[in-house]
Amino acid sequence: MPDASEDDRRDDGRVDRRSLLKYGGSGAVAAGLAGCQSPQNPYPGSGIRADGNEESESESSDLEEPLSGETVRIGVLAPLDLPLGRSMGDGARLAAKQLRENGGIKGADVEVVVGDTKAEPAEAASQHKRLVNQENCDLTMGIFLGSALISTLDKSIAPLETIHITTASADPRAGRVVSKTNTFTSNTGEEEYEQFKYHFRAGPINLFDLADAMLEFVENKKDDLGWERVAVLTENPQEFTPYHDKLVESLDEIVDVPIVQRVGGVADWSPFYNNIEDENCDVALVGLALIGNSAVNQWADQRRDFEFGGIHVPSQSYSFWGSTDGNARHVFTMNAMTPQTNNTELTQPFVEAYNEEFDDVPIYSGAITYDAVNIVEQAITRAVEDEGVEGEIPGPETLIPILEEGTFGGSTILDEFQFTPPDAEYAHEPQWTSIEETGVPVFQQWQLDPEVAEDYGTMHSFHPEENKTADYTVPEWIGGDG
């Protein structure tokens, strides 16, 4: 898929590059819900107040809310054996707790039910059916890995006609099948939209956009970091192919790329690393989700003469430093936010609240899921206030147009968010333009910083400038005798 021009992006439904719309999670609906905001609670659903004080009792506090006595049940589909899966469940639970403490959603209680997908397509679909049919969930969110997402979308989300908001998979196929311009079957695009319109993605940006972000990063930082020759190593499951192909299609226009390999099931990385050193590459630009630990340990233990990073999912977890006994130092990865960044005024309050609640640090999937719950809160609030819904939780036919048309603000990732429209090439996706315009993704690097943690690594962001918390560092063994 070739790079899209600015005009192409506008034509396919993405925002104009001059737009202020940002990619992120959610918080409040900035347009159409201004009446819900107040100095005490500027972002309805965030659970975080501007002055840090409890909301004062209003004259209408004794009035029954339109959804009093109802319960919004949210199902979360997550691989609980992975840190990013556990963070999804915890992010949703924290958002639900904060909503309950602030009166619920227009009076409705909020409950979260988690289904363990085990990162398996069949299990993800099975758990989705359980959450909807047995647990009576009004909608679901979560899912990691594109194969699990596509299986669930086809086998359960579409047939059960239940809204699902993806918060961990970047597979672009979901957005494509939702689009009214899609004609994968004999049906018209309109018919396929009606079948799959229940899917939305709050984040991360899809694999094509992730490739664009990586290309932008390399182009902007190559001179500062001294990168002239780059090796590309991407994990080889088919679902990662869109990112790999888009990246290598254009990367050689920016730097020399003597090595391009798909990798999988690797026990000994030495042959790959020997080849990278023989080609005098400055950095191994990786795309690893499931096999990243051994790659980092061998790179550091062998003191390899090249830098290491890219999209490295294991290193997005706070536990990664401990799991590698500090070998994570100097590894960099793309991320949505880090425990150190101040993407928005709500990022650090969210991190602190999450840590207090779970004695842990959130991963990107936890932040996006937290924000997705607040998207739901704002959509339901608008259904009540603008559409007159009361006495029952609004269904998909009411909420889908609100999600499609709304502008959401006050997230932990960026200040504003919109979904791409139904006639976009990739529909119901995060609107995203570039790192320069949005400030995300951020690029983090594991570093030692005694001011943050005496005996543990810190996930510092070194790019872009507005989310920077430290300068990039190079391993002390690079360029030496090993």
C-alpha cells in the first residue's frame, strides 16, 4: 500500500493535516456535550476533577437520573496470561469504579466482566459469545492479535449485533470490512457496512498507520541518532504483514536497508545478529510481539554492535525490565504513552490512580481501554441528553451514529479523538495524521534513572519533543571492542 498524500488522506476519510483532531482514547465529548462539563468535572467520565475536590452537592442531586436502576455491563476480551491483557481488564475496572463514584452513567451502575481470550482466535469468539449471551454485556472491548479480532468479528460480534471497541489489536482488516467502500463479497459496500458496523477501534492506530509513524520517526531522527544502515526484523505471523510490507516499501528511500527478514520461532539469534554486524547496520529495527524477550537478552548479553528497537510489545510492559534482569536497558519501542509522559493533563492522574488501585503500572492497552470506557460513558450521556433516551441502556442503533459523529476529548493519550467515518477506506478507526501533528505515538527507551527508580529501569520517552522526558542513550559497548 503506497504512502497516502495529504489529498488522499482527506478523500479516504482521515482528517485534514490542519485539523486539531487527535488520536487517543477518550474522555468527554467535546462537541455536543459542553453542557455536561463543569469546573468540578471538566471531563465527564474521567473520574478526575480539576480542583481535586469532591463535587459539591447540587440542588438537583436528589432528582432521579434518567438511567437510575439500570446497569451498563461492559465485557472485556483480554489474554490474561499477558501483561497487556491484564492491563486491559484493570483499565476498564478503574474507569468503571471512577464512574460509579461519580454517580454512574446518568444514574446507571457500571460493571465490567472479563473474558480470557488466551490470545487464541477460537477462544476470543467463544468468550465474546459468553459475555454477550450469558453475562448479558451491553457491549465489549479489548482483543489482542488480529487473528483473534477478525475471527470474533465474523463469528460473534456481527451476528450478535453488539458494539465492540478494539483496544489492543492494530489489524486493519476490521476497519476495511466495516467501510462502505468495501466489497469483499457479492454484497454491496452498504450491505457489508450494515453487517459489520458494530466494530470500532479506540486504539492503537492500525498497522498501516503504525508503519507511517515508524517511517516518519526514522526520517526525523536518523541524522540525530547517526543511523545510515538499518536492518529490519519483523515477526512472521501473517497478520503482521501489512506493517512489514508498508515499512519496507518506503524505508529504503530514507536509509540503506541491507537486511529485511521475517522471523519466528527463533531460539538462537546469533545468525541474525552476525549478519547485521557483517552488514555494518547501525540499528536493528524490529517488529516483535510474542518472541521479543530472547531477542533482547541475547543482544545485550552478547553486547552486539548495533542499537535495538522499533515496535517491541514486551518492552511496553513495566515488568519487562525485571524479566530481562536489566537487559532491557537502551531498548526502544513505539508506544502510546509511558508512566513518565504527560500526554494530556489526565495522563499522570490516571497513572497514579491505576498504581494506587492495582499496585502496578498501566500498559498502553490499559490506558486505551480506560479511555474506551469513557467513550461509552459520553456516548450514552449524549443519547440521554440529545436523543431523549431514558429508562433503558441505549442500543447499537442509537449509539453507533453518536460514536461515528462525536468528537471526544480529555483522554490519557491525546486531547481529542474521532473515529473515521463509514465511507472511509478504513472505517471506525482512530483519526490520525502524523506524529508531528498529534504527538503520538511516542518513542520510549528503557533507561537507568535513579531520580525515578533507584534499582529499576525507567520507561523514558525521547520523541516527539512535546512528550519527551529524557534524551536517547546509546549502549556503552557500541562502537567499541565489545
